Amino acid sequence: MNLADRGGASGYIGDAWSDACTRFLVAKIGSPIAWGDDWVGTITSIIDVDAIPGIASFASARALQNPDYLLAVQTEEGTVLVAADAKFSVETAKPRQVSAEIVSALVDSEGSPLTGIVPPFDAQADGFFLSPNYPLTDLVLQGSAGILRAAVGRSDVVTIEPNPKRMFDRADLAEAMTLLAGLDDPSPDWQSDLIPSLYYARCAFAALGSRLDEVKPLLGTMTQTAPDPGFVPALRRRCASASSAWRLVLGWDRDAEIIRATRMRVHAAAELGLMNRDLRNQIEQAAREAKIAPPPSVNRVRRALALWAQDALVSEFGELHYPVTDFETLLLDISAAVDRLRPAIPTHVEQIVRGSTPL
């Protein structure tokens, strides 16, 4: 999982599962659904909470974690408003996120973006999570597997039959999964079984992460858009000499680690070396002189300074890629260039503060 996240696995899988949950709920409108210990009703409408502009900042400002959906469910007690949240990994589910308390806070708070969107309802109730119906979900709910101990029970989870082919239908990903599976000769139905599909998807993302680390500049900005057209050809070349998908992943990661370490040395040489205390003092002074309150954060100014320094270094040395001839001399030259930039830092801090929108 750690290697796969270098290639963006968790974000992709989370989005793919959210899409699957949305399709499931939309198809359930007008149909019965059961959750909790004794709730049964018919879904009459769905609000995709994440799609509402401003909801994320509204919830964050009130220390609330908004659920993915709000559902109006017709029950014997009337229309009940409940929250639902997509959780591919059920051990990450926290009951409070779909609680009636959270629903009330989001809906009833003054200035809520949900005002005028939520249909009339008679009551609010604790909601549920949407997770894939496969053995790992069962094992986690039994307490025998999972990165974390499950904080929810089986009655808090509505399981959905996964469609692995649809989840992993991005062209480069699907082709990479097929190539990797070809090294292992899994059962013929691996593409319709979530467990092997998820395994080969994570292997593919891990390989992609190594590929991206290989082509990312040592100095400069990564401008290549996803998907990377060179990924599958590079993977195919490595498949020619690999004995298994997992060994390919480990080998590629070892090769990419050499480039990662090289990039870290370049970044260290290009570091401005400005301590937070000194930078904060410069920001506060510039803000006072410009009558800006509150001043921008240290992190915001530091990011802007890093971009300025990077642009200056790229202008001098060009965009650098691995391998580099006479690398040690290059590091000394970069450090010397940074020394020449440091006297201009206060001026650039002042420009960043004056051009900023106070947070």
C-alpha cells in the first residue's frame, strides 16, 4: 500500500469507490434499504454533499467532517434524514461522521450551504457506511484484520457488490494490471474478483510511482500530465525479465530509490536555509509596514520563496534530469547560486506579503 500510494493508489481507489456508491444509491431511489439495528425505509432523494460548493470549508471551520451523502428515507415514522459515507476500507469508518448529531450541525447551523437544498423531514437518525462486499470487509468487522480496529459494527455498514473491471477501467491501469497478472498466472476470473484485482491494481500503482520518480526532474517542475504515456512501455520492458509482479515492483522501487536519493541531495543544495523564527520576524515586519493583518502564514510565504528560488535556479542551470554529469560539482554550483540569492530574500518576502490575500 505504501509503495502503491507513490503512484496515487489511495486517491484513485477512493474516487472509484465513491463513484460506485453514487451509482448504487441513485439506483436505490424508490427501493427499500435497511441499516442500523431497526431502521428500514425507502430512499426518496439523495444529496451529494461533496458536490455542494463551500461545504468543505463550512464543515472544517466548525470542526465537522461532512459525510458524502444525505438521504431522505421514507419510514413508518415519517421522512428521516440520514447521512451515508463511502468507505472502501471499513476500518477507517468513524461513527460520528454519519451521526444524527453531525447531520443536525450541518443542516441547522447558520449559513449552511445546505440551506434550501435539504428536503422537508420529520426526524434525523444515525446513518451508515457503504463498503465493498468482499472477504476483507468481513474480516475487519470480525476484528481479525485491518490496519486499524473497526469502530463500527456490521449493522452500521451497507455492503455493495464491487465491480472491479469498472473500478479499474483507466486504460493505462487496466493494461498494466494485465501485464503484471501475466507474470503470476492467477485464476482466469481474477479481473472479476476484487481481492486479486486490488492486488494487481496496487502493484500497477507502485510501478507507476517508481516510473514517475524516475522521470521527475531533479531540479524543476513536473509538467507531464497523467496518465504517463511512457509508463506501460517501460513496464512491458521490465516484465520481460521479471519472475513475478511483486518482484518487479520491488526491483523497480530499488532502482527508483537511487534517483530519489539523488533528487534529495539536489533539494538540499537548493534549500534557502531560512529558519522559521527569522522568516516569521520578516513576515511580521513586512505586514506591519504594509498594514496587512493578519499576515500570511510562514508556510505560505516559504512555499512562495521556494518557487522563486527554484525558478531562479532553473533559469541558471536549466531543468535537470537524472543522470547528471559531474554531479558533485553541480551540487557545489547550486549551493553557490543559492548563496547569491539569499541577500534578496527580505525583498521577496515583502513582495509576497504585499501581494498576498490575508488568511
